Amino acid sequence: MKELKIGDTVQITGAVMTGNVGTVVSIDEKREKYLVRVGGATQNYFAADELKIFTP
């Protein structure tokens, strides 16, 4: 898994929610997925290759 950690700000690059910026709120090591929250209530799981560190 890519070395992302809880609290990292990431940009979504995968097919779902592409371009959105969110925060890693949980890591599912077993499934190798990161739970990313976008805005106040929207969140989804993403694989490491669907995320990149956000740099404004």
C-alpha cells in the first residue's frame, strides 16, 4: 500500500469522484483501501492507485 496516513489531504484520480479533494479518515489494511471524506458528509473507499497527495 502507498504510504498515506489518516489526516492526509488527497486528490481522487480514479473513475469515481475524479478531481475531488478530500481527507483520509480511515485505513482498511485488509482490503488495502483508504476511506476518504469529501466535504461534510460524502465519503468512499479508494485504492492507493486512485489517490494522490493534494498540492494546491
